[in-house]
Amino acid sequence: MTVIHQTDFPNLYHRGKIRDTYNLGEGLLLMVSTDRISAFDVVLPTAIPDKGLVLSQLSAFWFDKTAHLIPNHMVTLAHEESRLNEDIDVNSLLDSLTPEIAGRSMVVREARRIDVECVVRGYLAGSAWAEYQVRGNIQGQVMSEGLREGDRFNLPIFTPTTKAETDHDQPLTWQELEDTVGPSLARQLEEKSLEIYSFASDYACSRGLILADTKMEFGLLDDQLILIDELLTPDSSRFWEAEGYQPGRPQPNFDKQYVRDYLVKTGWDREPPAPGLPSDVVEKTRSSNLEAFRRLTGQELS
């Protein structure tokens, strides 16, 4: 597992489930995507090689792609110092990073995080499918009868959740979202989330992939809403192979489904500690991440 330890870089700002973030000063942070993987909101003891490289570089790709829709926190990838503004003097620190760490690191602007996971679903899958089978709705939103697993919704739906650091994320009703962030910001989060999903879904389709659902995070920088964290990666999104798509069954995927399927088979109760992953699940997940990166960007991983 690749990770910068606090003894290597002392200004630890935040350690999340997947990312370690360090304070560079001057309103800048160094965000390092590790090879850690979580499932059902629990970090697993087994890492996925190259996962952090994929998450960091694919997020940067999408931040560039969606910049016309909404600003984001990215300043530069750590191994692309030439993109830094000349007034920002962090090149000496970036030069000290090993190539392995630099390739999975991003310099970002420090924003005030909004503690909401903004989930958009275009297809019936995952926890939404499980809830629909029991209740016939999704987070209180009335759905058509007789939907099958993998069916496409007439319109994408916005299903926000809490942002939990150590426990499970919990669904938010619209009223709970408004109570958390206020009516105006709640509406902005919904509108921007749906707009980004629509744009990314069309792009993924042009690459032969279906974006079934995704989650994104937002923050405030000088009172302006911006995208933060990661964006449209196999860790935060459900990508399916478009060719051969057929509702009524699980779809060929480019996400964490190999991991989820294995964990379900073990009978794990989804509470810490999580079981380790066998080598074949690790390799399948690694290969899936690399293929998703190649398909979406048209490039090999740097």
C-alpha cells in the first residue's frame, strides 16, 4: 500500500478512508490518493495496486472536462509542476516527492467541505435496487412499478446521503438536506450534480460505457460552490459496459463490484473489521480500474 506517513510529511491536514491530505500553506493542500479501498463504508485491510494513481489522474481528467460547468479545487497534479502559477512556491516540495507519490497526488485549493454525498442515479442498481425491491421507492421518491435491476430511469434522480468519516453514510430526505445546508444551497447541489452527471453520462456513452450512478462532493471557496475530492472514478461511480447491456441482471462493470460481490459471499456483516481480499479479486479490481482509465481517457496510465 502506498501512502505518505505523517513522519514523512508532518503537516497532516486530514486522513480519510482513501486520501491523505497535507497542508502546504497559502490556502493549498496536497491530496494523496492511496491504494486503500473501502466497501460498504469500511476500509478493507487489502490494498489495490495502482488504485491511487487511477483515482488521482482520472479525477484530474474529469475536473478539466467539467470546468465549464462548475469550478473545482484542482490546481495541478503533483507531477505537472509547470501548471502551477509562478506566484505559488511549492515546487521545491513537489520536487522532493518520489515519482510514485507524485503520480497519485494533486495540489488543491483549501475549501470548506459541505458534509453531503451528492449521489445521482441514472439506472436502478446497488443499494437503490435493494431498497426498491423492499419498498417500491428510492429514498421516498415514488418510482414506476415493475422495474428490473439495471433499468434506466426516465430521468436521473438525486439521492443525497450524509458524509460519514468512520460510520455508514445515511440517506437524506429533501427536507433533511435543506435542514443541513439550507434551501438555496440544497437546490444548487441538486442542479449541479444532475448537470455534471448528464454531461459525464453522454461522454461515457461516446466511449462505449454506461455511467449508472456516481457520487460527488462539493465545497465552498470564497462563498462559491466548487467541486472537491474526487470525480467520476471507479471508486465513486458505477461504470458498465454499454455493449451487451441488458436490464434484469447484473451488468459487466468497471467499478468495485468484484470486491462487493466477494464480500457478500463471505457473509461479512459490513461492520469493522472487514475481511481481506484474495489475490484474484485484487487483480480483477486492479485490471478493471486500469481499463476504465484507458477507456475514458484514451490514454494509458502515467
